[in-house]
Amino acid sequence: MIEALKSDEIIEKVGGKFKLCALIQRRLQQLLDGARPLIARDGMTDLELVIEEIIQDKITLEYIEDQDSSGAEAEQAEALL
């Protein structure tokens, strides 16, 4: 298991376990879709890379308000680079 996930520091940095999970999932998908890593890989797996990007504040989770087709406001999570 990745040691950084054992401490509460990374959870507090993002704002909670569910937000951390959402950020990790979005960034992993970006990497799988061909996005470039924001730090040197140095033999890290994709998951380790994402965790390190979060620790180094290279990515954050931001909510943006959007209007759906019915006109009601909705919030979307967006992984920012």
C-alpha cells in the first residue's frame, strides 16, 4: 500500500476521503487517456504518480457550476492541472 494514503495529511489537503478518491480517479483516467505526468515518473506506477502529484500540489479538485439541459444548476468536479 502507498504510505501517503495511510496518513490523514493527504485527506485533509484535498478535503476528505471522497474528494481524494474522485481526484485520484479523474487523474488516473487522464493519464490513461494520454496526459503527461506533471512530475518525473522515476519508476512509479500511475497510482503512485497521482498521489505524488497531489502531495506536491500539482493537481487540485475544483467544483464548477454548470447548467444542464433543464436549466437547473449542477456542480461538477474537475481535476485541475
